[in-house]
Amino acid sequence: MPSKTVTVGSAVGLHARPAAVIAAAAGEIDADVEIALGDGDPVDASSSLMIMTLGAAKGDEVTVQSEDEAAVEKIAALVEQDLDA
């Protein structure tokens, strides 16, 4: 399964606003997309609540994975951005 490890760019980490933006984008993708913090269990990237349960802070590394490589790239790019700016 394609995956990419990226660094969380949002100042507040993957909390309310960044999680909502990422979840909305993942929800528009036909394939399942998951995000995992470190070696932890992956969560559904189309659920902002599940993303927030990761507790990922700015600078943490998360892994985005999906059967759809374009989806991995799209969501990974969002994670890397400061979505609070």
C-alpha cells in the first residue's frame, strides 16, 4: 500500500480546524485514506474526530496511506501545511 511520512505543519497540530480541512479532502476521495502517528494504529482520514484522537502536534511525523497514490500525495501535502494560517 502506498504511504508517505510527513511532518505536521499546523501550529496547533492536527486539531479542530486542520483536522476538518484534511477530513473534508479525504472524504472527497473514492479510496480509503488513513493517517497514523508514529508506530500507532492508523485512523480514518475522512473523520476529523479520529484525526484529532491521534494527538499529533506540530513537528510530529505522521504516515498517510491509501491504495490510491494520488490520495496519499494530496492528504500528505495538506498535513505538511500550516492550515491555521
